[in-house]
Amino acid sequence: MISEEDNSSMQHSYLMVKPAGCFYHNGDAGQGYTVSDPIIDAGVETAFNQMPFDAVSFLQRYQGIQLLSIDAE
């Protein structure tokens, strides 16, 4: 699937993890990256809460898309 997004739609709406185990995302224009503490040290909840995240924009990206379900046996 290929989808076009503008910068405002993408800002704070992706969950990305660096190889070092930190959440990160692009900061505001020219500000570089925002990076959390390492997940292994801080825990997922604490590291996640250090990042601004727009759940509404995240969910809007996937509205109307049929997601596959994988059943673990």
C-alpha cells in the first residue's frame, strides 16, 4: 500500500524504535530528532510517555484499511 501524507499528518503519529532501543521521531522543523530514554532501562510505558504521540492521527491513517489477523497457535 502506498499512501500520500503531508507533514502535519505524519508529525507525532508514528511509533519508531532506534536500534539502541529508544523511541524516536522527527522534531519540529530544524529541531532534529526527539529521543526517549532506552526502553530496556526506563520501561516501555515511561519511554513512550516521554514522546509526544498523536493517537488520533495514527488511527486515522488506517481507517478503512482491512488489516490481516495472524492467529498464534
